[in-house]
Amino acid sequence: MGDDDIPPNLTEQDQWGGWVMARLDDGWCAALDRQSMLCTIYARRPMICRDYQAGDSDCIGERRLHGLILNAVGIIG
Ligand code: SF4
């Protein structure tokens, strides 16, 4: 995670010894608020998340995969 400043309770080591975001039993990121679908550490989110642009083709593909459709202004509806 390099210079990322993630709360330690939201991180874990992967099988290769690298530090990654902790995941819940169902695989979702432990920092995600499941009610609002917003990041609870948005200001401190890791660089990999900062590089992922909301609304780009990868984002839309993932949202479609999980049944989360964006409206015209990018709000889940
Ligand atoms: S932006 Fe990153 S840290 Fe925040 S909930 Fe999503 S995957 Fe987790």
C-alpha cells in the first residue's frame, strides 16, 4: 500500500505478505458502508482506489455485475 494511511483495523496481509484492504466474509471491502455504498474512509482511501474512476467503463461494468445501475448523474438507483 506504499504511502497509504489506512486505519490498521481495515487492513490485512494477503497470501504473498502484502498489505491489502481487509475483506468481509463475502469478499466486499471492510471500509464500504453497505447501506449507502459509500467509502467510510474516502479521504484516506488507498491510491488504488483513487486511481479507479467512478463512472468509467470498469466501474460501470462492476456495477452492472452486482446489479447496481447508475443514473444520469452517477447516483445508484
Ligand atoms: S474506495 Fe477503496 S477503501 Fe473505500 S470502500 Fe471502496 S474499495 Fe474500500
